[in-house]
Amino acid sequence: MNHGPLITLTPRAIEAACSLRAGNAEWTKFDLRVYLSGKGCDGFEYGVSFDARQDLDLAEAFDSIVTIIDPETAKYVGGSTIDWVDDERGRGFLVENPNHKKFRGKFFKRKGWEEKILR
């Protein structure tokens, strides 16, 4: 059963990724990885960077950009949208996760996150 894409890239994010890749020859052989870089009191911290695909990664194509996500991260970012911002928040990829509040709270440990999402 297909539930749609795991994540979505906005047109601005696709354009930015293509531009970044075009400006950095070493990135042409890599895909765009979405990952969890940490968890704090306000919830997850996300990262987006060019990286080599690993055997277990989930991959989705958006025009000429392929996103990759490891299976562990996929449990938490499903339904997210990645946009490119250049405003008072900074300049870079922004991950908008509709499930973000579901995983907030400074006392959640990894086991707690998994229990919440797998319910």
C-alpha cells in the first residue's frame, strides 16, 4: 500500500539543492540526506546535507534531487516537508515536521520516542 512520499521537498528546496550541487563538484555524486542531529527540550534537531547512500537508506526522487533517510530517522520524519529559507531564521534547509510536537519533552529517551511513534 502506497501512503505517498515519506518526505516532500518544496520547489525552493529542490532549486537550492540543485544550485548547491552545481556549485560544489564533489557533491554531484551524493544524494541529499535528512537526519536527526539531536533532541532537546524543544524537540528534534534536523540536519540536511549531501552524503553517500548506504545500503539500508530509503530513497525518494524529486526531479534531479534524490533524498535519502536511514530507517531509524524515517520513523520520526515521515510526513515532513523540507523547504529552503533565507530570512530572519537564517539561510538553509528547514524541516517542517507535522509530528514534531508528538515527540517533544525533555524527558523522552530514544525508547520513549519509539514507543510514542509505534503506537
